[in-house]
Amino acid sequence: MSAPAGAVQPQMGGAGLVRMPVLDEIQVMSGHFLLLFLILVSVYVSRIPTNVLVYFRNRIVQFIALSSIFLITAKYGWIHGILAALAVALVITRALREESVLAAKEGMIDYVPAALIMEESGTTFVPQNHRWFSEKVLGENPFLIREKEVRTTAVQDLSERSMGSSNVSR
């Protein structure tokens, strides 16, 4: 039995012509998981740990996060793109706010990162695993430090009593 003259015959064997329904389902499910993840990040942005937010203070990571908005929008649609933009904006804003809160807590409002000015005199974060003995004893927990090296000099008594001879005249 042959098909009518105007009917299109389905072709078999070409991978480009045959769509697998399993792959379509995986793509739909990945879109749902991404949507759930973006909603959870947007809602619970205040619970993201500070050690994760440190990465979002870097300009390169911020650029990658912002460019991922375009990729998500192109792949999954504008609803996912809007939620991705909201989540990225909230995370970056919180990361930058945490940085200014740490600077204000330490009394260093004029925070200039040492990495930006390529000098030792800039403000840097203090690693929590290498603390001085005096910090441990006194219970201090600094977050920022302006200078890594401290120069000290001997204390000298320049008062009038110490000047002169050791003989005391009466």
C-alpha cells in the first residue's frame, strides 16, 4: 500500500529528525529544578554563609554571575531569566553589604583593598586560622588590618632627672 501523492513520508534513521522524549523530559525537569533553586536563593539570601559570599566580592565572579543571567534566559526563557537576575542581584548586594559591615565594625570606613592598589599598605582581611597569641588570650577577633608589619622603637626617657651624672648633689 502506497501513500497518496501529496502526503509526506516519515523518514527513519536520522538522529536529527527523531527527537527522544526522554531528553525533552530531562530538559523540562532541569528547568523546574533551576526555577526551584533560584526561588530558594532569592528567599534565603540572608542565610548564605559569609565564606560563600566572599567569592561574590570578586569582579570576575560578579561578571560570570551576570553573564549567566543571559545564558539562563536564552536556554530556559524570560521567567527563569528574571528570577536569575533577582537572585544574582540579591547575592551580590548582600556580599558587598557584608564587606562594608565588616569594615565599619573594625572602624575602617575608608576600606581600600590591598589587592586593588597592589601595595602592602592597603586594608586586608585577617585569616582566622593564624591568630596572634595576644589575640587568643584577650579574646580579640579582628576581621580587617591596615598594616601587616609594625615598626617599633625602644622607649627612651628624656626627662631632666635622668640627664647628667649619677651623683646627687645636696
